[in-house]
Amino acid sequence: MKYTTIFIAFLFLSCARYSPFGESTLEIHAYNPATGEPIAGVHCKLYELEIKLSNNKIDSTLVFEGYTDQVTGKTQYTFLPKANKPGHTFDYVVVFDYDNMQLQPGNYQGLFVPNSVSVYFQQPIEYIPIKIAPTLNYIYHRENTNCLGSNDSMRYKVKFPHTIGDDFSTWVPGASLDYYYLGCADIYSQVISAPQDSVYWEIEVTRNGNTSIIRDSMLLDPTKVQDTIKIYY
């Protein structure tokens, strides 16, 4: 009886095939990162790849197939992934198809649109963001709207958190303390084409020897022929 119990326990352990991390949820979220608007119609397929180490043969099994929805821009699948076992390893890959996305007419830029992503299912939720934004044209208008004379000076820095990063740029027109916009400036930039984003700016203004900081922000609008970032001081 003792030996039978040991044999059954050994058999059970040797056949255990499921991940030690337990059940996991694959969550795919397609959206415009500047606005949070959901994007429907991203086609997602989750494949299980069983690799047989004796001959490196790979068997592929479709585990899940779905589309991101109109309300949330998400699709989800919860299951118990398989764990490696002697002579076999299991990998999981998500493959994407963007041909049936539901987007308003216009031009778009993929900020993160992978063809495939490997998933390891070592946590309760494996989250994959799909980031797509409309492209637009914008300019900078830098204007001293309260000019006191030629000794006025200004410099500024900006950040685009969803497309470039959450750090401010170096000072414009230059990093050196010798570079400023001087006097009664009224300057337009060239047209810049970029994906939609919020823009934050910080302006350092000096008048009559007094320095102040101005902070502002806006969401760039892709419905306009040309939007304007107004650096007014």
C-alpha cells in the first residue's frame, strides 16, 4: 500500500502540466493614448507553441481568437497556461491583424502596433497595449503679448508625454543661458507633422530684472487643418 501511494504521487507530479503561477488573463487594449479613445477591430490570436526538444518539432495550437471592442477597445481571455515538462517546452505568442480596425477617416500613426508579442503568463494579468493616434499638423506661435522693451527675455521647454516621453525638452531656443527670445518677439515656427498628443510647456520670462515661470498645456486637435501651440507671455 505504501509503495502504491508513492507511485500514484509520482505519477501525478510527473504529469503536472500547468503553470506554477496559476490562472492568468491576457488583456489587449487598443486606444489613442492622447485621448484614451478605444479602437475597435484589432484582431488578436493567442497561439500555444509546444516545442519537442528531442527533434525541435513545434506544434502550434490556436488557444484564443478575438477582436477589441467598441466600448473599451479591449479583448480578454482567462485560462491556465501549460508549464514545461521533461522533453517539452511551452511558449505563448499573440499575433495581431489590423486590417479591420474601426477608425474615423484620416491619417494615423502606429505608436505601438506589433505584429506579434511573446507572453510568459507569470502574473495574474498580462497586459498588451496597442497605441494608435491620428496624425496632424501644428505650429508654434511665440509672442510677447506684454512687451516692456528690448530687455525682455524668454525661453521655454516642452514635453509630449504620450509620443516622446514624460520629460521636458531642453530649453528653447538653446540650452545655454545666452540663448533667449529677446524683446517684443512674435515668431511663427514651420509646420510640424506628428501624431496627436497633449503638449505641456514651461516658460521662463524676465522683465525689468524680474523672472517668472508660466506653465500651460493643451491637447492637439487633429480635426483642424493646422493647430497652434501658443507660447504667449
